[in-house]
Amino acid sequence: MYYIGYDIGSSSVKAALVEAETGKKVIVLNEPQNEMEILSIHPDWAEQDPEIWWQYICTATKRAIREANIDASKIQGIGISYQMHGLVIVDEAGNALRNSIIWCDSRAVEIGNKAFAEIGEEKCMEHLLNSPGNFTASKLKWVKENEPEVYKKIAKYMLPGDYIALKLTGEVTTTKNGLSEGMLWDYKENKVADWLLDYYGIDQSLTPQIVENFTNQGVVTEQASAASGLPAGIPIVYRAGDQPNNALSLNVLNPGEVAATGGTSGVFYAVSEMSSGKSTRVNNFVHVNYELETPRIGKLLNINGAGIQYRWLRNNMGNESYEAMNEKASNVEVGSDGVVVIPFGNGAERMFNNKNIGTHFLNLNLNIHNSAHLFRASLEGIAFSFVYGMECLKDDNATINVIRAGNDNLFRSEIFSNTVATLIGHEIEIYNTTGAVGAARAVGLKDGDYSKFGANVSDNDHVMTFLPLHNAAPYEAAYKKWKQELELILTTK
């Protein structure tokens, strides 16, 4: 028997089949096999058509069943992971009314800032554990203000994973996880933050029904079965945003454990008990194993401009493979002979209180520097942004005992991983797992056996551990220089 998991990213949709009993991976693939387009018709806007996600879910599912050569009737359940903070709005028939306003879209920054000022920091931090910020609720307010004719047609708002659940089951539901990502969960009252909807003038009836994680959240319809190849009647059991799900995938479930992601964006996600921090640079979300009696909060430090910076260099400097770029970079000394890359060219950055400072290439000497210097400086700049982010997390009272990361994207680079491990002074355990695999395995957590789940991760997936290097001095010097350049830029923004 098998479970299937999906990870709806902004670059691609990933699908994974795992053995139900052992959690062993059977197949992992992604659609499209290049990258999905992000539409940006205005500066700092980012949108995707939700129907495209569904089409790729269907294509990936059929491919996975065919290429794994399994009997589809033996798939017993579905787990869904998805890009966080996006807004999808649908009409009474469940059709999307406009493109999704996705996570890296910055149009609602001022709406959230105004709400934070007018509602008050004390209430927001006590009840939401966050500022309303540039999240789903603020994006919905933007639609109300700027597209009133669209707003009038809304039957429900939802997160990207909720939309895929709707396509599979025909039911409109969401989760506490999703509402917390949208800044719509009141931790103190343990219910929807209807007072924020009221402040924004949004009808409370637009909020979907809430379903719990690790339970039957609806079953696949005949129509969805015909489109996707999944058996009709099997349940969605699990749904979570990509960062809480990535933490689950890495067996990061308890206070002191930290998950790291080095994809298009970069993330540290530290599990804590109910937050005692007050920083507006760090976000707090319902973790997948959150219970009222034993609250588990994910303290998320996000870096929008991470892997996208390295991808931009690849796409615009000869389209070399990342492996070839890493090899060239390894021939340059730590510090990149003075070249500094500030890698924040992907929208407003939460850890800079929603400032959009852009990407900067600094100190280029046209007589001595070449593409290898840019590659190394880019990897170092992204690594330094992770180190800076870790400082923000520690300032917000996060406890750091162990860091785990997936064996993909930036963490494949020794330059990147060694730089981060050396400067933060912690080992980084690398696991060969993905969000889609984690979502598939999570289907088995209906039984609540987190110990068995964690053992499956350790037994199947551990690859290696990066240790802090003994000679940290050159890394510390390079980071100090990078931070000085960053802070100079911040004073001008």
C-alpha cells in the first residue's frame, strides 16, 4: 500500500509516492520539468494561475503511477504541502476569480503596516503573535480596495493548498495552520481572528470551514479521480504550508529543533513552545503538531532573496549548471577577493521590517574579478543572509539545539553549507528528503506515532553532517564586511 504527497511550490509541483508501512520513497518527480512562470505585471507583484497548479498535480500523479509501475488502487491517502501566504479566491461554483497573489508579492505591505499601527502592536502580538504584515488577510483587503467587482463575487478565500484540496474533494476547507499563515488565527482565543476581518471590512462568512490535521479532510471525487488518476474515495489526511511541512519532513517537531531550507527563498524554522518573542522580523505560525494543551509554534525567519539570486546568475551568465558554477566558485578564496553580493532582489524582506532593498553587486574590480568571483560572492551573500537571520531568531528567544536541512538546492553547495555552519557554530544535518515525501509520510500520522515517523526519517534519509570549520577567521572577516555593506544600504532605505 502507498501514500501520495504533493508539494505545490512557486517553481514546480512535486509529487511523491512512499510505502505506507515503512515510509520508503518509491518515486519523486516534478511538473513542469523546467519551472513555472511567476507573473509580475507591476514591480513587486507576483501571481500564478491556481488552475495551473491543478493541471500539474494531475500530470505529476499520472506520471508517478505510471513510472513507479504501481496499482493506483493501492494508494490509500493524500498529503498536501503548499507555498505559504498566497491568496486564492473562488466563487460559489469553486472557480478561481483571479490569479493567486502568491507569497513573494509585496503589494499589501502598507495595508498590513497601517493595520498594525491602528490596531496596536500589543493586541497584534498578543493575539496573532505577528503583525498583520503582507500576508493573506492583507492581500484580501487589497482585492477589496482595488478590485471591488471581483470582491463582490467571492464565496470563500483560501490558501493554495486549500484550493488543491477543493479540486480533489469538492469541499471548501482550511486549517489552523493555513489561517495562522494568513494572520487570521487568534492564539489567545483559539479561534479565527474575526476582529481583523472586521477591521478590514471583510465578511466573516468568507472564511472556510476548519478541519484538523491528521484526520479525514474530505475524499477524492469521481471527477477528480478521472482528471488525476487517483482512486475515488481516498482521503486527504494532511495539509500544511511548505515550511511547517519541510520541518515535519526533517523530523523537526520539538522545541530547540530547527529546519533550514535553501530554495528560491531561504528559511530557518525553529520550533518553540508558545512564543515569548516580540520581534516583528520573525513570524510565528501554528506548527503541524500544535495542540492547545501542548502548543508548538514555528518561528519562521524568511529570506525572499536566496536561491533566486543564484538562479538569476545562472540564467544570465551562460546558463551553466549549478555544479559547474559551484566548481568555479571553489577556486576563489573565502571573501571572494572583496566582491560583495547583497541578495535581496525578490520583494520586501520581513527581517528588514518589510523594506525592499534589492540586490547589490559591490566592489567589482573589472581588472581582476570574473564570473567565478560573482558565483562565490553570491553563495557567500546568501549564506551571510542566513547567518543574519539566525541572529534575528536568537534575538527573538528561539532556542537552537539542532539544525536539519534537505539535500537540495543551496545545501548541495559545500561553500554555502560550510559558511553557514561555521558562522553560526552549529552542525547542520543533511537529509535526502523533500516536502512531497514528507507530505506523503504524514498521511501515516493519523496514528499520532511521531517517534516511528522520526525513526523512518533517520533510517531512510540521513546523508551527511556539515561541521563548523576550525579556522573561522576568514569567514568571520568576510561576514563582518558583508554586514557593514548591508547596514550602509539599510540606512538609505
